[in-house]
Amino acid sequence: MNEANDILTVKVEKLLWRGRGLARLDSGQVVMIEPGVLPGELALVRVTKTARDFLQAEAVEILESSPLRTAHPCPHAESCGGSRFGMVSPHEGTRLKADMLRDALPRALGRDLGVNIPQLQIVSSPQGWRYRWRGQIHVRGGRPHAMAHASNDLVPLNDCHLLATPLAAAMPALAQGLPDGRFTIAASPDTGLAASENDRVLLPFSFPEFGLTLQLPPSTFFQANWELNQHLVRATVDALHGFDRIADLFSGAGNFALPLASQGKTVLAVEGSAAAVETGIRNAERLGLSSVTFHDANLAKPATWKLVEDFAPRAAILDPPRTGAKGIGRTLLAMPSLSRLVWVSCDAVNTVRDAKPLLEAGWTVSSLTLFDMFPGTWHMEVLMILDRP
Ligand SMILES: C[S@@+](CC[C@H](N)C(=O)[O-])C[C@H]1O[C@@H](n2cnc3c(N)ncnc32)[C@H](O)[C@@H]1O
């Protein structure tokens, strides 16, 4: 019987969902290792938790490295928890994520459901590093810090390889003007102008393909990898070709709703953050997009779903937070006007859990695309299109 703090030598079989390594002891017991190990590696691990049928562990030393392992480009990598997959090239990182997704989805769906999973499409990030136009920093004594890996300690930062170059360059000056605390910082991909959430400025974010430029306060949520977001929005708009009345649920400030409205679609955008809704309304007014209506409403409440049902959408976009939207599958199933769902997911296993009632009722998965929005990390966005049978 193994106990917490035991040191074991294990061979990593594969990566599981959320980047954890899977190994098996001679006894057959499963060991799940914190993100940072690669398939095929021999590692010394420390048991951090024992459960009835598996052990949790963290790597202490890599005894035999995978040929995929390269030097991490960031000097803070050892201490900072921000880029646990920076030890593989962005290209190999995408490939590993695709393997993780292909392995995790059938298990999340349950084999008895008999859902046909279409061939996975993959869209890589144009930039392997320095792709984030929005990030969070911890400020202490006017200096930027990051949260250390697996602890609440703070690590001083003078650069971050995940941040776009103008944002990384501005980070120390932004931190100087802030009190101690955690802050969002952002920069415009159009102009490079950087600001913190405390600054009362608007940053331009363009969609060249749609001829639109949004003006966003630095505090607003937007897809951090703005270049790859262009592809995600294009794919979403394409998936809704031929659908007129579209509900954009968890819409944020209108990342999908505004480009769709620019194509003449009638869109109901529903979002729980009042600030994001206000930003969406201001942008729609400024751009003269009158076919989109924004609603500040909580999608966990039945009254909000009455609003959506009254709109009678033919299709819906769902882009919930990482934890997903429990119970949403049953609600969507009960909405007779809907025939297509475009589900944008930053945790595809949670999405499958939420979509199960629809899949059990015969809705099909028509396409599945991995957008590698977050190179250097195990995170990914997955676009899943579901159709009524
Ligand atoms: C992953 S973001 C997506 C935002 C937007 N679709 C985009 O691409 O920028 C999820 C959004 O869901 C919103 N949200 C979270 N829980 C919600 C709820 N219960 N009701 C409505 N909106 C919610 C958050 O405020 C956030 O804007």
C-alpha cells in the first residue's frame, strides 16, 4: 500500500484530459501525475494523494526524457505555473492535445451511447509564444508577479513568454502604477497600447474579415489569442450560414454576436456580466448593428430561458465558462425551434457532460475542431457542432 510522500519510479503511458500523465504500477494501480510529464518518460514521482483506486503524484525528476522534451524558453518556467507545456514545441503541443482529446471524448461520452465522433479538425495558433493580448498579474510592491506552480506563493516576473510582445514590455510599468492585488492587463493587437483594468481607456480590437473594430475596456473578457480568435469566429459564422435567428449564449461583449450581426443575422446575445453587456451595446450602437440585442441575464435562471425561448432561435452558440453549464442540455432539448448548436468549449469533457441529454435524444455531432488557443499550456478550445436528427 502506498502512502502520501512515497517516491515511486513510473513510466508515463499517455496524457489524460487536462494534461495529467497516466502510469501504472506493477500491481496495476493507476498513478495520475500532475501536468509536466510526457508520454514514454520514466519519472521519479512523489505521491500527493491516495484514493481507493488510484494515486495522485507529482514529478520530482525525469529519469528518461521523451525525445519531444526541449529546453523551456522562459527563465521563470521552473517556478511559475503559467506554461507547464512549454517544454515541447508548439507543434508537438498541439499534437499532444489532439491525442488527449481523442482519448478523453469517447470515455466522456460513454461507449453505450453509440455517438459517432467525426474526424478531428485541428487549427494551430499562428504564434507559438507571445500570443496573449490579455493576462493577469499579481502586484506586490509595484512589481509584477505570477502565482507559483501548485502553491499560493508569488514569483517575481520581468517577462512572460505567453504575453504578446507589447503587453509583456508594458507589464513592469503597468504594475508600478497599481496597488498590491491581482489585476487584468490587456493590450490592443491593432495599436499595441497596453493598459490595466484600472485604466479608463478603450482598446481597439479588429476583425479585418468582417470590417469591424471593437472598442474594449481592458477589464472586459475577450479571447486572449486574438489572431486565432479570427479563425474561431470565422468557423462559427460559417457554421451558422443559412440560419437567421441566432441566440448567442454566454456572449461576453459580442465576440460572435457582433460579427454575425454584421452579416445581417438577427442575434439575441445573453450574458451575465453587466459590464460586458454594456460594452456590447456600445459597440453595436457605434457600428450601427441594429439586428443584435444584448441582455444582461443569468443563464442559470429559468426566467432567462423564457427570454431565449420567446426569441425562437433556429440555432444557438454556447460559450460557457470552463466549469460548463450543468443542466443546459435538458433545457436546450426542450426548445423546439433549435436545430443547430455551435458549442465553443474550453473544457470539452464538461461540454460532453452538459450535452449528454441532447446526444441521448439522437442529436449528432456534425463536426469537431480543436483550436490551439493556448500553446505552452494544456488548455485548448474545442468547437463542437451539434445537429437535431
Ligand atoms: C468563455 S466566456 C465567453 C465570452 C464570449 N463568448 C467571447 O467569446 O468573448 C464565458 C462568458 O460567460 C459569462 N457567464 C458565466 N456564467 C454565466 C451565467 N450563469 N449566465 C450568463 N453568463 C454567464 C461570463 O461572464 C463570460 O463572459
